[in-house]
Amino acid sequence: MSTIADNLQAVRERIAAAAHTVSRPPHEISLLAVSKTFDAEAVRAAVQGGQRAFGENYLQEALDKMAALQNESIAWHFIGPIQSNKTRQIAEHFAWVHAVDREKIAQRLSEQRPAGMPPLHICLQVNVSGEVSKSGVAPADVAALAAAVAGLPKLKLRGLMAIPEPTDDVARQRAAFRQVRQLCDDLRAHGFDLDTLSMGMSGDLEAAIAEGATIVRVGTAIFGRRNDS
Ligand SMILES: *Cc1c(COP(=O)(O)O)cnc(C)c1O
């Protein structure tokens, strides 16, 4: 087995153990392999290790990998911040977008999603407390954004995504993820049909799973250290 296949197996075991600890069925949690900065051959090794869903942050890099891997059946997720001038190619080439935080971007993605393709699956990125990042919708504004996105014909609103500030303190990790889950529960109580919490990365996936994550986005633990981190 290649290192990538070994790492994938180890991450699957971490997910199963974390689910077991909180009595959740492990199949409720799907693994998104974050392949940004790694080449098509690394993605191919992960595909050979049984992985099908990949997350990318940089559009041109992702398009190059898609072209190199067009014979593989891969679900591509765009997980990075989105600039308006990139929405058309994102709408044309991806199955999911995780970091929608503005109505204008959502409108463009819906308008630009090609007619023959299924709706684009959308998560709204929320900026929970303690987060240093400028991206993500404020918790107070998430309901209005959800209502706008739910009304767009070529988008399917699936849930929320967050990138809390990294910390080794598990109690703080869990508090941030719990806030995301509570926001999602509030939206459900207001009638939104949501089934996805995209949260948890290499360093905090156990805490995210304990708080209800349904997609964990894992890069480093599968592909190794990146030059950008
Ligand atoms: C890079 C990235 C990840 C993966 O992070 P790791 O710590 O390498 O697991 C997850 N989500 C987003 C949005 C990212 O940009």
C-alpha cells in the first residue's frame, strides 16, 4: 500500500473511533480528502485507496487535476473562498461548494449552473466566535442568507460549514463546533431541510464528530504537510 492509502485508512479509523465514542454510526460521517497543493498523482493514489470525494481551494489548480483525472469517478468539492469572477467555472465543474457566505455569489452560481447538470450542493460558511478569519456569514445573518439560497433554482442548500480558529484545547474546539450545530438546528426549526455539517479537519476532526459533523475535510493527515502551512 502507498503511504496515501495507509494514511486514508488511518483517518477512516480515527473517524470510526470518534463516532463510536459518541455512539454515532460511522457511516453518518463522510470523508472529504482535501488535495489542494498536491498533484493529480496524489489524488489518483487516494482514488486507488478507495476515496471518491476531493476538496480543492484554488480553481485553476483544481481544473488542471480534473483534466488529468477525467476518467476517474470523483466528486469535486470547492472549499475555498470564492471571488465573483470564478463563479462560472465553479458552477460548471464542481458538485459541491462549501464556503458560500454572500447572496451575490449564490445568485451567480445558480445562474451559471449549466441546465443539464443537477443542482449544485451548497453549504453556508458561518463565522463562529473566536474565528480570526474574515470570511463566513455572521451567525445573526445566516437565516437570511439561507432563505435567499434556498430560493435559488439551481442550488440545493445542504447545511453549514465552519473553520474555527485552530486550538489544541478540545473543550474550545467543541464549543465552536457546538455553535455551528446549534445554528443548524435553529435553521431546521425554521423549516430549512438541512442534513450537512461540514466541519473538522486533520487536527480537530474528533471534536467536530462529537458535535455532529457529517463531512470532515481532511488534508494533511492524508497527503502530508503542505508548503502553504
Ligand atoms: C486546507 C483546508 C482543509 C484541510 O486542512 P488540514 O488541516 O490539512 O486537514 C480543510 N478545510 C478547508 C476549508 C481548507 O482550506
